[in-house]
Amino acid sequence: MIIETRAYARAGLLGNPSDGYFGKTISIIVRNFGASISLYETPELKIEETDVDLNTFRNIHHMVDSVKLTGYYGGTRLIKAAVKKFAEYCDSHNRKLSNKNFTIRYRSSIPRQVGLAGSSAIVTATIKALMQFYDVDIPKHVLPTLILKSETEELGINAGLQDRVIQVYEGCVFMDFEKKHLQTNGFGKYDSINSALLPKLYLAYKIELGKVSGTVLNNIREKYEKGDPLVLETLAELAELAEQGKEVILKKDYEMLNELINKNFDLRCKIMNISESNMELVMTARNCGASAKFSGSGGAIIGMYQDDEMLQRLMVNLQKINARVIKPIIM
């Protein structure tokens, strides 16, 4: 029997990047893109490589292009980290795993390095497959933390819980990472929001904007840990936007939600350096009349649009700067 699991891309709607600093966020799943895992029993444990994991290139230019797009690592390290953390979780909970091996392979259609959570999707799908294979149940609220530790503790990736929570819960979720609760319990407070209440949303991403995720927020982390007043104040404001956003979504106050989305990006600009390419992405969308903010760490934006005419303007104008526009599938 072949086990097939899938985890989808995500977009932060409000509050990010406060999720990594005991803040609050609202995030949506983006079913347009996903990472898939195939796992089946074999005599030995084997992780199959994909093209991005291989070290054979047509020429030096092919190698340089590969590094620009995917960095120096492929997806097999993510799978190794997920398998290790899963095994350790089972050991610590006295869950003896059956003596059987497997072959695992992954595929991903999530655009690379544009802040759509492609790495965490691979880890999420891997642990879901392992749970099925070994018949192990991990509580839903605990699973995102295990996924996060696979990346932070094993691979040193700088990340927060937001991506993993939405990839486990799916739909639209409000997340509260209040420090005392998180440190005491190991997980945050997660409330699903009916995605039918959401307005018309678009997602746009640069087709060629390679960067290694997990490095963008490092400077903010340093300032946060030093108690920089501007950083602390701004992160608190970002978290409050998510709280307000939850209320206005439930009320269908889309005019206010539109303002909150724009404010999220404007606050981010106060504490982070925004590249020219990313700023162009946001401003092009805003010049079309839409709201715009980063969906993650950069390279992709999310916002509201009013009607099909505005959506068409977004598609035309963003294509001019080598960006693609889609309507996220959330249900």
C-alpha cells in the first residue's frame, strides 16, 4: 500500500511576522500549490532525491541558477529532520514503532523562496505520512510544534509557528502565541475562522526572486532580544492587527480589513529593510487600487481587490514586473 499525503502553501493575512515573537496572526491555506509525499514499505529505509537534491549539472551556469533558486540544500534534509523528530516524539511518549522500513519521495509545486512556506509543507506532509505508516496519533494542537522543531532544532531554520499551524488546521485560522501560554503548553491558542466570511483575495508572487528563507528576519531577532523599543512596539502593533482583523472578518467589515492589510506592510517597513523588488511588488498592486502586504518573508503578496476589473488590472500590471497573480483556493 502506498501512503499519499499533502500539505499546502500558506499566506499570512495579518499579524506576521509577530508570530515568531509571541504575537498573533491570521493565516490562510493556499490549495493552489502543495507538497506531496509518497511512502511505502520496503526492506530498507530510503529517501529518494528529486532534481533539486542532485549534484549533477549541465554546466557551471546551470549550477549557479540552481543555487540561486533553491539555495545549497534540497528537500531531503527536511525529510530527514522530520523522520528524526517523529521518532524522538514516539520514544518520549513510549510509543514503540513497528520494525518496518519505508521508501519516501516528495514532490512540490509550491514556488520556491517567495514566502509561501514550501519547506514546512514538506515537513508537514512527511510527518502526516509517518503517522499513517506507523499508526501513531499526534494531537492536532501539538503537531505544528513538532513540525517547527524539525526545522528550528534540527536544521537551524529561523521560523515561527504560523506556517505549521495553518498547514495542519487548513482553512483560515487566528493564532495567539501569548508567551506564558506558549512556554507553558508548547503550543498557542488556535481558532478557525469560517473562510466563507473572507473577502475577495488575490495572491501575487515574483516568478524569479530567489532567496534563502529563514535569513530575512535574523536582524529583527537580534534587535528583539536586545529589547529594541521600536521593534517591540511595532511587533505588538502587528499582533494587534490580527486581533482587530478577526473581529472585522466576523463582521464582514471589508473596508476596515483592507486598511489593516495595508497597515501591516507599513508597520513592517518601520523595522525591516524592504528590497527594491519587493517594494515594487507591493506598490504596483496598490497603484491598481488593491491592498497589499507580504504573505510571508517576501517575494509574494496578498491583498483584497474589489471586482473583476481590478483583478484584471492586477494581472496585467504585475505581469509587467514578472509577477503572477492567482485567486487563492482556501476551502
